[in-house]
Amino acid sequence: MATREEIGHHVYVIAAGPTSPEAIAALEGRLAPARVIVLPVVTAALGDTAGPAPLILPGAGAGERFKAGLAQAIAGGAAVIALAGELDTATVGPLADLIARVGTGVSDIAFGLRAPLRATLADRMASRLVHSAPGTLSWTAVAGSAAAFRRLPFARNDDGDLFRAELALQAALADLRCVAVANPAWPAPRSAPAGAVLAAVVTARAQALHVLHDRRFEMPDPAARPPYQAKFGYKTPHTVALAQAIPGSRVLDLGAADGYVSRMLAERGCFVTAVDRARPPHEPGVPFVVHDLDRGPPDIDFAAFDLVLMLDVIEHLRDPEAFVDALAARMGAVPGRRLLLSTGNVGFIVTRLMLLAGQFNYGRRGILDLTHTRLFTRGTLERLLRQSGFRIIAREAIPAPFPAALGDGLVARMLVAVNEMLARALPRLFAYQVMVVAEPSARFAAAREPHPPDAPMRTEGSR
């Protein structure tokens, strides 16, 4: 059996049902010398029992009781926390085994399942889509380290029986070391409706793909899932930018993020200056200017550049109209000096269908990125540019980045090819992103020029 040092000084057992003094004594004996604290969380007083004083939550479902117990155990300094239904002498052994697996470092979370294990359709989908341990969506008991539970947003889970499935999905998404242990001693748990469990699995997968945002499945893992990724190997704004830049040209990359496109352009013989609000953690390999674009274009000589890039930047600006106005004035109407700009197309067919279904879900990436302050269609983007004094000279319809979401396999490549074909035919509907090449209009630049101080302004009647 695990020692106190292995398990920790405090083991909290949250029982969502009755407990017996005999079961508590047996559990303490199995986990000795670790200190075991049993907290029954029930909906009504248990009568005249000799067990520990319960936490009474009238009318609370299983999920609400487990959440209250978890919060109290974490606040109480628990090292290992176990959740179970009723605690009796038949389940003491299997529960002690789960706690020992966590306490000895075998796993971060151990799920106790009733044997024989019967994996449902939702379990099979969860195993495939979010890599959860088989059968864990309908666990009867679970033990985990307090550190593991702190990583899970369990407080946002359902107050009823769906809590179990949500907790298992969260553990899988958080990349915790999970193990499932089947034992015939466990009673069958109360299960949430199959449709609700399936919906939770699909939502968890969609969250992992950044298709939508659901705070139940939002895992604090920014290092593993950076907000912006370079996308090459198929048609994206990055590959179009590389194709547009002529070797030897001078490129200004506004909103360069980590500088991945800037470095690729430099490797192709371009002279690149990158601009963003924070310097990347690694050496960008090109001159880098730290500047917040919400304050307007940077104070540099735009005459020194042939091509200005704004790849997926304009949707992050607080006042894109003011920025583009200022950018047109700074670039000037110089033949050959161009702006290459891309943004998500909120008119994309998937977004339209979701809205038709009453869904407008933000996510960590994509068109409805949580950091986007403005949304554009191809028409609204081009209108903004024209009204700021740019002339549109080319357009590109960008397909959805299926390889980034599904993995760079045959299916993803086929979807890109189909999407690209449809986007060429109906770009307003099937383009995931819109991309334009524009240049400042000479006529607009002339109209912007101020009158000389001593020159009379022309009026309608003057000649």
C-alpha cells in the first residue's frame, strides 16, 4: 500500500450518498497512515447516523454535490480527492485502489467503472475524437490529485448527471494521465440522457478544433495551442503572400506575430521589416519594430517599401477605418507599391448555417476568434478600402484550413481542393478568408492634398 509520503497528508473522499462508519474505518485502514477525510454531500439529513457530519444541499443534483465537495476539498488542502456515490464496505477496496494509483503517481486521474465494461456510442466517439479512456464517460467513482482537479473547469459543469461525462472529457482535453479501472463491485451509475452526452462529446471536439468556444472545455494550455500558426503547404494567406513577393523586393509585415512569414520572405531574398506590439520570444531574423497598430501605422518611412502585408490583422483593430485611412496617406500613390490584406469572411457558408441554427459561437481561432473586434465580408472589406482611397487590383478566395484542424492527411487535402473550387465559383459564400491586393488611388491622394495657405479654395461658381 502507498505510504503517507506517496499519497499525501490529506485524502478527501466526497460521497454523494450515504456512508457507513464501517466503510470509513476500512478505508482509513487501507490508506493508513494517510489522513482520510470523508465528506458526505447529500440533499437531506441522513438521520441519526454515527458518520461524519454531511454537507446538506437540498434539491442538488449529483453534479452540484460533487462540485461543492471538490471546492471544499481543494480549499482544505487535499492532496488526493476521490468522488463516489454511496460509500459502503463493498466499494472500499476498489476506491482505495483508485486513490493509490493517483497517490503513487501512476496516473493523474483514475476512473472507477462497473465491470463488465460496456462502451456506449458516446464513449467510442469520445475515445476517437478527444482520446478519452474507454468507458470513462459513465464512471461510478473517480480519484485524482488536487493539482489535476485544479486544471479542470469543473465548476462550469452540469449540476446533474452530465457532470460525469463532462469531467471525463475535460481530463482528456487537459492531457492528464488518465486510467480506467473496471470492477464488478461498483454499482451502475446514473447516466445522463444519451443525446446530452453525445452533444457534450461533439462540443468538446469542436472546442479542441477551435470551431466554437464553450468554457466547459476551455483548457488553460496556451503553450501547446498558440493563438496563431503558420500555415503552408496549401492555399492560405501565407502562401499567397510568399507568391506575391518578388525576390529583392522590400516588404513591411504589419502584425507579424512571431515573424514566421517574415523569415520565409527573407529566406526568399526579400528585405523585410516586421512590426508587432510585442517582440517574439525568439530571434525573428529580420528587423523588428515594436509598435501597437491600434495607435495607427508605425512611424517609419513607407517610401522604403514595395509591399505592405496585413495578414489577418485588420479584424483585431479597434478602429480599422481610421487605420486604413492613415495607411493610405502614409503609403502614397506610388506606382508598384501595394497592400496585401487578408481577413476572415463572416459570410462563409458554415458561419451562415450556424447563425441559421441560432448559433454564433466564438472560439480560440477561426473567423469568430475571441480576439476579433470587427468582422468582414468580402464586400464590406472592399468598401472600406475604396472609401479610404485604395483601388482593388486583385482578389483571392482562401479555403478553410482543413489540414490545421483535421491533420494534414488525404481527407483534409480533398476538402481543401473542393472548398477552393467552390470558393472560386462563389467566393462570397465559400471563401473562408478574403484576400485583396490594393494600391492607393492617385486621384484620391490628390483630393487628400491640403490647399496651400494663400490659395483661395475653389467654389462651385469659381472658374
